[in-house]
Amino acid sequence: MAYCLHVTLARRLHALAPGLTPRSVLEKFAAMQMIDVHLPTTDGRELVLTRYTEPEPELSLLLNKLKLELPARTTPQNHRCACAADPVVVPTFGSPPQ
């Protein structure tokens, strides 16, 4: 599978960005980070925010050259938290101790 992806990337690079190797492109993409931020709410739900780092100008140019687009930043998604039955509540100032 990895070999197929490597060859596919090499062919795409040959057509759209000659002179670049799959290894160099993957090294550039390694700087890009994407994460899902999970924020629990007090009513047992969980907000999930998908975020990624802004690409460096060199990576933006490569994305444009390869005709690739980053996914749109989505609005928060509500999920039922798996720990809804036993939520973790952190006491704050002014709240009575439990």
C-alpha cells in the first residue's frame, strides 16, 4: 500500500512539479499538524474542534502546485461524551466543595 502511494505521488509530482521527489514532499508535509480538540461540557457533551497549523509559504506554494486544498475549518461538533455518567468536575472559586 505504501509503495502504491509513493509511486502515485511520484507520478503526480512528475506531471505537476517536476524536480521534486516524493521524499522531499513528505518531509515538507511533516511540518503540517492537524489535531482534534475535545472540550467536555458541563452537561455531558463534548465539543470537537478540528484544527491544523497554518502552512508555511513554501508549503502553501507546494499545495497550490499539486492542486491540493486543506479541509475547511469546521464548526464545533457535539458528541455525547463516553464519560457522561461520571463527569469530572473541577471545583472553582466560589463553588461548594463536594
